[in-house]
Amino acid sequence: MQSAKASAPGGHDEHAGVVGDDGLQRRDREILAFERQWWKYAGAKEQAIRELFDMSATRYYQVLNALIDTPAALAADPMLVKRLRRLRASRQRQRSARRLGFEV
């Protein structure tokens, strides 16, 4: 019998690294789906990341940031990817402004 983690989105299985017709790996599609609907999960987002993807929040955000820079992710869900890119750029501007002593 398969474990619950193996059948959960982001669980480890033999198809996780297989690239689909859209140019994305299964895990990449699951990450995009999670970002579309993470607010539906009870509790903290970081806890849901650990449970669904079996990775730390830091690693998840590293993977997500690399993913949203890919043309395949943009083609798969343009509105979501553009929104995530805008949020990332906004956070980067705020960090830069704080380092330089400005308010944004």
C-alpha cells in the first residue's frame, strides 16, 4: 500500500522528474497549483509546504523563484507567474530601499 505522503501533491514518486507536454515537471505543476490555492490550507503556509513538498520553506522559495523565471511556467499560468514576479520585484525594491535608508 502506498503511503499518504507518496500520493499527496509533491510526494515522492517515480514520475516527479518526468517533463510533461507543457515543459514542466510534475513537481513544478504542483508548486504552481499550490501557489494558486495555498490560502485554502489550514495553518501556516510553511507547514503546508513541509507536508506537501517535503522541503523547507527556504528551499521551496528557491525552487519557486527559479520556476517563475522559466518560459514553461509563464506559458502554463501567465497570470499567476506575472503576479509572483511582481511580488518578488516589489520585495526586492523594498529590501534595497531599506539598505539605502529610503522609504518606498
